[in-house]
Amino acid sequence: MEKKRHQGRRVRRRPKYRRRRTGLFVFIGLVILTLGAFIFFGADLTSNNRGVEQVAEPPVAEAPEAPSEKASDEKQVSDKEQASDEEQASNEEEEAAPIPPNDPTMYLSVPKLGISGAMVVGGEGGLEVGAQVVNGAPWLPGSNTYIAGHRLGFPGTGSDHIFFNLPSLAPGDEITLNDSLGQTYRYRVSEILQVDPTNLSVVAPVGKDIISLQTCIENYGDYATLGPNWNVRYIVRGERV
């Protein structure tokens, strides 16, 4: 009787032991599956994420080079030099501003015409001693210093043939005036005019420092006939340099 009971109990215990062992196997299997899935899918996920990062990452343009201190210093030096040059030019211009002389007598030189230090004075007397200043003065800013002279003039005086060859001057030729203080005014021929004697506009200022040398010719373009009518004013203009 005891044995049967005992046997009956053992029969009842075996399923419990098997259930525990089966549950343990299942648990271990689940753990193994979980680890495998984590290893497999985790690695694959990491790989995918890396690929996405590589594709999504936009190309970065090379950053512009920052200006160096040396370039900045060079620019500052250049600006200072430019300011210094402008200041120096301004000072030189102020220093070069002519002083109006008390004696308005001037002396004309035109190398191409062989004229050297010819006297230039106002009034009719200028046409006898050399040439006559009709209007303006080189020491006045923006002046048209207008000087007239004869082609033939008076023998034995400074006016004799003083502007005889005036028509031979061409653009680029030099003209020089000196005043009674020794100040020098240099000009370069820039324009040739032929006008009627009644045209007085050629005497007026033109907005810059110029010199006008005038003589008379018989007719427009006629440089060979030497009077007696002198119907055209022949004018050579030069700009101050």
C-alpha cells in the first residue's frame, strides 16, 4: 500500500520536473534568440545608420580664407601712403601757387620760333617793345593770358617779326612765360584758331589756365601774303602744364 502511494507520488512528481526542465530550455532558447536577433539586427541597423549618415551629409564647401594680418597691414600702409601722397600733392600745389607780382611785365620764350625772353607788356607800347598782353595774367587762376604780336613789326625793335612764324607752331610745342618775380609758367600748344577780328570770345577765360598767342594773317589759311589787309586773327592756344 505504501509502495503504491509512493509510486503514485513519484509519477505525479515527474511531470513537474519535466515542466521545470522544459521551461528552462525555453528560457535559454529565448535568451539565445534574443541575443542573436540583437547581434544580427543591431549590426544591420548600425550599418544602415552609417550609410544614411554618409548619403545625407552634404558636401561642405571649402571655407573662404580669412584675410591675413599681413594683408590687412599692407592695405593700411597703402592707404596711409595714398593719403600721404595726396597731402604732399596738396602741399606742393599750395607751395606752387604763384605770387602776384607788383610789376606785370612778363618775358616770353617759344623755342620753336627762336623767341627767348621777349618782353610782354600792356598797352600799345607792347607792340613796339615786343608783344602786348591784351587780357589776363598767368598768376591768376583760370586765366586766359592773351598776348598779341606782329608778324612784321617795327625794324630795330623787339616787335620785329616776333610772330612771323607763329603758323608753324603745332600741338605739343612749348611756350614759357616768366614774370618779374622770376616765377615760370609753362604751356603746351593744344589748339589752333582762325577767327574774324570782330570775334572777341577768344579773349574770354575758358575755365582753365591757358595762353593765347595772336597775330594777323591776310586771309583764312593764307600764311604767305604779308599784308596789307590782315583780315584774320590767327591764334595759338596752349594749356598750362
